[in-house]
Amino acid sequence: MELQVIQSKIFEIRGQRVMLDYDLAELYQVENKRLKASVRRNLKRFPDDFMFELTKAEYDFLRTKFSSLEIGRGKYAKYLPYAFTEQGIAMLSSVLLSDTAIEINILIMRAFVKLRELTFGYAELKRQFEQFQLDTTMQIAEILDILNDMAEKQKGNHRPIIGFKKDEEKDDNENKDDNKEEDDDKSQENEDNKS
């Protein structure tokens, strides 16, 4: 049996990764009612952090999200399913004494380990990506500061435009030159009058 098949039957409910009793019964190749009967006979082995019963709302959500139940006679469960955490599944191997149950338990434990590794890898990638975003943002801020400084320096440096001027620009420049000459003449006359 492939780990991917088992991993597809692991759900996150109430913040915990769990497998449902009917999926486990299918994997162990036993009837679900036999699995539940074995668990009920050994309830002391299954505290709340090992196993819990789904609420109707949780079960309905799973059914709509994953379409886990098929249509037909006897396909709808009368009772809400049990959800087994990783520790609860490990405890099932002591309740179900078949060789198949032991082999499947080993595979399930490997699937949980693989999921933990993937989750850790995802968390590490997320941390690295966030660090990359922070570094990039800081670098962009530095570049913008440098560009702003360069723009401020360029405002102070008024260089004449090099190249050919259009006729309008020539006329504007000639008018400026004429106005400047008139201002110079008036300044000269004022100085002469003062003397």
C-alpha cells in the first residue's frame, strides 16, 4: 500500500491530524463495527487526546468537503465516526491483534512522519520566503533613498540644454536676452544718475 493513499485519509480536525474509524477499518480490512466494538471494550486505552467522536457539524463538513460517503443502502453511518490521532492509531495495534493491523499501523506511522517532515519543510520555506521579502524590501528602500538623493543633487545643477533648439525656444531665449539687456541698461542708467 502506498503512503499517498494513507496520507489522503489523514484530515486536520480540531487542530490535530486524525484518521476516521471507517478509513482505518478499510485499511485494516475489518468491518467498522468490529473496530468500534474493540475500541469500546478498551476505552481506557483511548483518552481524549488519542481519540474523539466527531460532532454532527464536523462530520457534515467532512462529507461535503471530501465526499467521503457514497450513495446507496447502508452507506450512511448511523453513528458519528471516531477520529483517531497518531497516538490513538498506535494504540489500535494493541487492540487489533492481527498481522494486517500491525503492518498497516507501521505504514500509517510512516505516513504521519512524512506529513510532519513536509510540514516542517513548508514552515522552513515560509520562513525563508519571509526573510527574502524583508531583505528585498530593505534593498528597494535603499535604492529609492539613493535615487532621491541623486534627484535632489540634480535639482541644484542647472546645466544648459545641449543640442538644437526649436524656433519657439530660440524666440523665448531671445526675449529673455532682450529683457536682460534692458535690465542691464536700466541698471546702468540708475548708476549714472546716482553719480
